[in-house]
Amino acid sequence: MKIAVIGAGAVGGYFGGRLAATGNEVVFLARGKTLEALRTGPLRVESIKGDFEVKVGATDNPAEIGRVEAVLVAVKAWQVPEAAAAIQKMQGGESIIVPLQNGMEAPAQLAAVVGPGRVAGGLCRIVSEAIAPGRIDHYWAEPSLAFGELEPLENGERLGQLRDAFVGADVRCDIPGDIARAMWEKFLFITPWGSLGAVTRLPVGPLRSAPEARARLLKALDEVVEIARAEGTELGIENVNKTLAILDALPEETTSSMQRDIMAGRPSELEAQTGAVVRFGRKTGVPTPVHDAIYAELLPLEQRARGRA
């Protein structure tokens, strides 16, 4: 397949690199030092599944990419509107678009610009970091993806082709019967943990082991479960228990990506995670006191990171 990957960081670099290493034609839309690194040398991935490097195409001009069969949107959540504008500049309008952001709002944001008949729901699972331009470190967890139709797609058969490309690249990839439910399950995992980690600046070990912190984590999980129900996806105690089991299995020093960004004073996915819970709560009438308090405390830090304080 010919695939465009918007973003060459921890997510796009890993999954796009795997596709390129197995013969797919992958073109990255990147900029700055990352673009320079990909133009002058290979993409380098250090991984617990085996290190590799591969030469890939890269440009900062979406019009140069040409026609592609699929677009993976692998930027941070706050960059999705910019990615949508870039997709509009690509040749043709037949590609399917798969967002891989943490959060629930990216498909609607993309569809508002490019049209709903091209945008799938999607998610990924990986613990990795971009440790230098064009260099990715995948250091924990089995990487996987899931995507599917939130509503009928004009070229929906390409989702199966994309799944086969990932499977051929030794990446676990599924097309679940209910991609919205899968996205809510991922949101349930990443958002309460990321929110509490960011506000306490603690890794997952103390968050899950200290009785007071664990009780607050449970309340935060319950808030997301109730919002999902109000939005039409039935989550329950089994989903909470599954999420806790995953968190309990993480190395105790693990932190979330949103937490790392906030602690480093960088722009983060606060709006797409904690802020989204607050917005969904107001929309549906579901009380979200835990996330409300965390959002109020973290928002000034986010504004300062974006130069708005």
C-alpha cells in the first residue's frame, strides 16, 4: 500500500517505520529537525521487538505526497486541525483516514474538514518515545492498533487492506465490530491515569498502591464510565477492573505521555483528555468532580506552556 503518515514521533515513527520496513510505500509529513533527519538518514527504531532502521520518504509539503490509499494521523491531539488542513492539500480524495490520537474527538474534527465518508475511528497501544529526531525508542508493551467504521466509508474495503499491511509488518491489528467501544475503553485507560499522574507528578506505582490515590483513581474511572454510557456506549465494572489490571501490571515508574509533557512544561493533550471529560460531563449532565478539579489545577500550566498565561 501507499500510505501517508502525518507525524514521525513515538507513534507515527514506530508504526510507519514497521510498514516501510516490510515493503509498503510510506511517506511521512514532517517538519523541522525530524524532516531533516528523515531526508538525510534512515528512520531508526529501537524496540523490544527488535531494532531496525529504514529509509523513508519525507516532506513538509502535503501536495508533494501524491495519491495514497490511507492516511495515518499520528500527531498530538491538539494538532489534529492542522493535520486535517494538510490532508485537504493532498492529491485526490479517495484515501481513508485513520486517527490514532488519545481521546474521542479526533474523528469528528477530521470529518468536519475532509468529510465523514473518509474518516475511520482508530486507536493505538504502545509505550514509546521519540528520543531524537528520526529516532524512536519502543521500550514496553506489545504494539497494536484497532480501527473501524464509525459510519459507512466510501472506500471501507481499504481498512482490511491496511490491517493486512500491519499484520504483514508483525504488528497486531484488529477491526473490532464496535470501534467506538474500543475507543472508549482506551480513553478509560489513558485519561484518568494521565490526569492523576499529571496533577500529582507521580508515576503509576504510587498512584495505584497508596489507598487514597487508588480511591481517587477509581472515582475518576467511574466518571468516564458514566460519560461513555451517556454517549451510548455501555461500559461497566468489568471495564474498570480490566483497566486496573493493566495499570497494576505497568512498571511502577511508568508515566503517561500527557504527564511527561506537562511536567516538562510542553503543550500537552490536557484538552483532549481531562478537558474532554469535563466537556462531555457538561454536555451529558454527568457529574465529573475529580476531572473538574484536576482540569482547573492543570489549565494554567497548559496556558503557560502555550504562551497564553
